[in-house]
Amino acid sequence: MIPLILHLIVPMFFYTGVSSLLFLNFKLSALTSAALSSILCTPFLYLLYRRDQKERIKPTISKKLYGSLWYILLFGAALCVFGNEIVAITRLDYLSPAYEEAKKAIYTPPVLMQIGAAGILIPIAEEFIFRGLCFAALRDRLSFLKSALISAALFGIYHGNLPQGVYAFIIGIALAWLYEVSHTLLAPILLHISANLLSLLITNTAMGTLLVGRENGTAMAITAILSFLVSIFSAMRIYRKNQLKEDLV
């Protein structure tokens, strides 16, 4: 039980602790602090992850995606739209003052900083923590569904506010499933990056008004349904390609 708790808590607190130290002691922005923390912590998270994989029958350090790359990117983009529409439809953003602070921290810095930090560096560190270490440790002991739900819930709580928490929970379940199916952490990393980059595009361009800035509930519901269907299609293609891979092996 103690090793499991360490896998669930220590990596997350290590990463957030470094971010907090940088933020408090060097007067950096929250996004810059998180980006630097990702750069500093990811090598250590990778070493811990690699050590864990050596103890498993099926190591998941493979870089092979077996033709699933574009479907993974499409999956991430569709989930981004679906998650944002769910938050917009339910108006969760109006229930959480902390959400506005989080948005300001992410979207106030220059766009290139947003892309480098929130779009690429932070997703990599978070995938090592929540899928590579957290979900994998749970999966050694529990069923896939329980492991996915717990790791996704921790991922949602980690974000610290209700709208991002619900969004992260939805994405987190898909990320866990993708990791389970693909047997490589590269797949959820790419999905996470795809979702975050599209989220930045939505926020920084007129696309945001078209997708989640409307007051028309019917239009938002249709967009949510379509994006969900695209997600299902992408997931089916990814699953099929990975099944073919297993058959070849």
C-alpha cells in the first residue's frame, strides 16, 4: 500500500512543489514557473518511470504508434472541443472564481510562451505523473475502469477548480484508455499536447467564439455531439490498429 501511495502522491507534490518554489522565490509567472518545473522534473520523472517499467512484464517505453498518429491527434482535438462544450453548456465557469485566475495565468503570457509551456512542456510532465506513474501503479492492483477513474479524478482535482477539473477528468479517462491500448506513454503525451494546443487556439482566436462563446444551447449541444462522435471514431481506429499490431506480434 505504501508504494502505491508514494506513486500517487509524491510525483505530483514533487512537480507542484518545484513550481511553487520557482513562483515564490524568483517572482516568475505561474505559467513560466510550471514550464521550468516541467523541464527540471521531467528527467527525474522519466527515470522513475523507466525503473517501474523494468519491473513490468509489458514495458511501455516503446515509441511505436503503428499508424495511429493522426487518429491520436484527431482524438485529442475532438476531446478538447467536447470537454469545452460540456463546460460551456453546464456553465461551470460561472461557479468557480478560481477558474478565472487559472485562465489569466495561462492566457496572459505571450502566445509562444503559452504554446511552449501549456501546449508542450506541461503535458509531457503531467503524463509521466498521472499516466506513467499514477495510472500504471493503480493498474497493477486494480481493474482498468477503477484505475482510470481514480487517476482521472486525481488529475481533475490537481487542476484546482471545477471547470478545469471536469474537463481534465474527461480527458484523463481517455488518456488512461489510450495508454492501456497502445502500451506506450508516447500516445497519451501526443493526445494531451493535441488537446492543449487546440484549446490555446480556441482561446486566442475567433474560433473560441464560434465553438464555446455562443449563447445558443442547441448549437453547443450539436457541436458537443459531433465532437463526441469524432472522438469515438478516432478511438475505434486507434483500437483497431493496435489490435492489428497485437495480431502481428
